[in-house]
Amino acid sequence: MPKQLTVLDVEVCCAPLATAAVPADAAADLAAAFKAMGDPVRLQLLSMITSAAAGEICVCDLTPAFELTGPTISHHLKVLREAGLVESDRRGTWVWYRANRSRLAALSAVLDVTPAD
């Protein structure tokens, strides 16, 4: 397991790409998260969830934005959940989604290409 670094109170797996090579085990974890965002529908869903005014959004508000079936939307949301990019909880009939902001911040920190002084 790679040493955990803290950048602005965000726990990241490794140093930014501009400062050090990514260890193999960290690369596998990072690749899974970036792969989840590599699909246009998932990227749109993540954007809708992350930008939701209340900080969370009901699946009932996500589904109508796409010309896809409910099960297909559910699959994409499951991929985002499994990658740790979103969290969810069921409230009655509906599932509500919110961004895992610390995970997104950690991914962002790894992509920081500002060279070290």
C-alpha cells in the first residue's frame, strides 16, 4: 500500500504527476476512477450530481435528462459508486446521490502538473 499524502486536508494516494512517478498499485486505483469518468453518460451524471444545488440529487431528477432506460442509468450510477466518485442512500422509493468530494479532490491533486520548486 502506498504512503498516503495529505494535500490541503485531502488524503491522496501519491505525489502529483509532475513531482513523482505513480506507484503501480496506486495507478490501478486511479485508473479505475478515471475510467469511470471516461464514459460521456457517466461524466454527465457526475457533473449533474456534483453541481446539484442542494449538494445531492434524486435519481428521479437524473433519469429524464437522458434518452436511456432506467436500468442503463442505474448501471452507470453503480460504476460511479464502485469507483468511489459518488455516494448514495435510499429514501423511500428513491435513491439520492452526492459527490464524494474528497475522492474528487484527491484525483484532482494527483493531476496537479505544477512543477515542484
